Amino acid sequence: MENRDTGRLTVDQTDYKTRLSRSYAERKPYAPPVPGRICSFIPGTVVEILVSEGDSVSEGDDIVILDAMKMKNRLKSHISGRVAAVNVAPGDRVTKGAVLVEIV
């Protein structure tokens, strides 16, 4: 008789029959990061936005200053391109993973 908590887990293309915890079964699936999205890596407050929509940016340019845990963090561009959208304003409180700026 099979336990209802039993499930399949695949590791390196090998299937294993195992008991899965509820937190594992209900976890948020992994999604790879999108290179053009500048996201908050920690909850905080937007102090300053250093770009505007339509601006050209290079890889490594400062994009946003985020105040988190009493530190001012400079979020940098991961790619070169054009700023397509600025989704926040100075003073906005943001959660971890919030998309702040989009670059195409």
C-alpha cells in the first residue's frame, strides 16, 4: 500500500520514490532570473532612482539606491540596453523580489 505522502523526486535524470514534506510539495517552483529586470534582493525603501525611461545604460551602471537594514545599496545593471520601465518612485517601500526597473 502506497502512502499518500509518497512522491517522485528527480535528481540528475534519476527518479526516486520518496516521502515528500508538505512544505516541499507546496514550494514555489524555481524560475531563472530575467537579465533585464532589476529586482530588490531584500525588502527596503527606494532612496533614489538614477535613470529614467528611455535612458541608455551600460553593464555595471548604478540604477537604483535602496535603503535596507540601515545601509544604502546601489543596484547595478546586469546588461547594456535601454530603460523600458521604472516601476517605483523614491520613498516606495518594496518587498524582496519586486521588479524595480526593466531594461531591454
